[in-house]
Amino acid sequence: MSEAHVTSPAEGVLVAAEGSIGAQLEAFFSEHGFAVRAVGAEEHAKAALTERRYQVAVLDLSLLSATGVPLVQRALELDPDLAIIVLADVMEATSAAICLQHGAYEYLTEPVELHQLQHAVHRAMRRRDAQVQTQEISAWLKQELVQRTQELEREREKLEKINVATLGALINVLEAKDPDFVGHSVRVAELCATIAEEMGLPDDAIEAARAAGRLHDIGKIGVRDAVIRKKGPLTADERKHVQEQALVGFRILAPLTHLGAVRQCVRSHHEHWDGSGYPDGLAGEQIPIGSRIVFAAEIFDAITSPRPYQDQFEPEEAVGQMQRLAGAKLDPAVVEALARVVERQETLVFVRDTGVRSEQ
């Protein structure tokens, strides 16, 4: 087996410490349910790291040469996910800091209390597991994005476990099909966040509104290209087909359980204050606040952006048009907040050149 490729599953703790200290730590970790191996020389530590993978390595700097950095570097070359805890006395603090700069997780000052070391190992394991999971998800997401851009229509029902950034990239692909919609979801997202902040919503609600604005059109994956590209009014059948996008978007986001509020906002962003919307006929405060904000932001962007089949309004004119819908289609409080935002000229405007954003 090559030294640079240790493929066994990571498990347990490696302790590299001299004599009685190593034996004491080995006994302590064993008593507390850890799978542990103790070595008493730097070369033995290198060999142990080559033979198998560990979740955590506890390295006593007094055992190591050259500030411990070579062993830290070698260990992370063999397993970049290894969590390394350095033990150092006061005189070795500088060496310990250098080890941290080269990738060690944490260092403890000797003599170390065993319960303190136990807590440090638990922290390191949790951080390592979270890091490994993030890397696995990230790698999977990159592969998934390539697949989606190539097989967008055939793969829409398989969209799952992908994050907001990746879904945003898919939305960019959808918007690229029609130059009149390029940048729409970005503008809506930023306006949603601005309105939510203007309404005094908490930070998590602001970010949920931003994410919902970015993802509100993800259900267009299920809308036929001919309908997306159509210039002018839709037929009744086409309108019904387009209205399915809210539920399609909700189903696409269903596997992302951490986006619970965002998913509901996407589902309900075409509900109306008076109950005449879809898909569930919600009314008033039954509609999630994020959905009410997305609906208003989407209308504002639509009527302030150039379309070949409708007039384009200036932001102040658009607010005037929307105020007529307040209390009917739109939440009056959301419209009032939007009016204040527009008055301060804090809305993004349509720019024909793709990828360029400017402020009103």
C-alpha cells in the first residue's frame, strides 16, 4: 500500500507521547471508550499514520523534532481530514502556534488535565466529522451541477441534496434562455432581503427571504421551453401549466430539510392577500411573510424591467401601481416597506449586459 494513500476508514485516537505519559493517556482513552494506539517515538508515529487512518492524533511536542511541524505536515499529507491536537509546555508555545498554522486543530498546555483533553478530542472529532461531511457534499454537488446542466429536463425529478448556491446556478441556466429574465432572481433576492430588513424582521428571516427570492423560480425547470420563451399573454392551459411551478419548486427543495422556511416561501409565493392565489388559496397572515415579500418583489422587478409585451415603469410609478393592489393581492405592510426602500433608491435595476448589477 502506498504511504500517500491510506484508504481504510478513520477510527480512534493516535497518541504520540513519551513513556509514562503515553501509557497514561492510552489507559485513559481506553477507559472512556476510545479506540486508541500509543507510540513513544516520532518514527513510530509516522509509521502508524501510514498504516491506517485515525480520527484524531494527540501529539506531544516534547517527543517531536523541529517544532513538530514535519510530523504535522506528513500526517495531513496522508490524511487531510485528520484532527491534530498538540500538547506543549509553556516554553513550546511558539512551536505549538506554528503547528496550528500548518493545520493542527488545537493545542493544550502541559501538564494537561485529562478531562480537558477528553473534551478537546470530542471537539476535534465533531469538527472533523463536520468537515468530512461538508467535503463529501461539496464534491457531490459539483458533480450534480454538471449533470443537471447537461440533462436539465430529464433530471429535474432527481434534484435533491443540493445547496442554494448550486440551485442558483441552475436558475442562471434557466434565465439564460430568455434575455428579458437574466438577473431576475438575483434582483428579487436582494430586494426581498432589503424589504425584510426594512420591516424589522430577524436576521434568519431576512436570509430566508433572500434565499426564497433567489430560488422562487426553480420550479420553472418543469415548465416547457416554449411557454417560458413565449412573448405575450398565455392561454388558459399555458397559465395552468405555469402555475404548477410553485409546487414543482417545493418538491425540488423537499430533500433540503434545513430550508424548511424557504421551501414554504417558494410554495406560497403566488398566494394573494385576499385568498385568490395558488396553490393553496391561503389568505392574509396565513401566507408566510417570506412568500408575501417574494410576491411583491417579483411583481416590482417584472414591471420595472423591459418586456416586449408590457410597459416598463419607473420604480416610483411601480410602487404607485402596487399600492392599488395593497389589501387585495398584496400585503399592505410589505408594500409600505417597499415604498420606503424605493424612496431611498435601494433597489437593483435591470441591466441588459449579463452579470452586471447596478443600483437605482
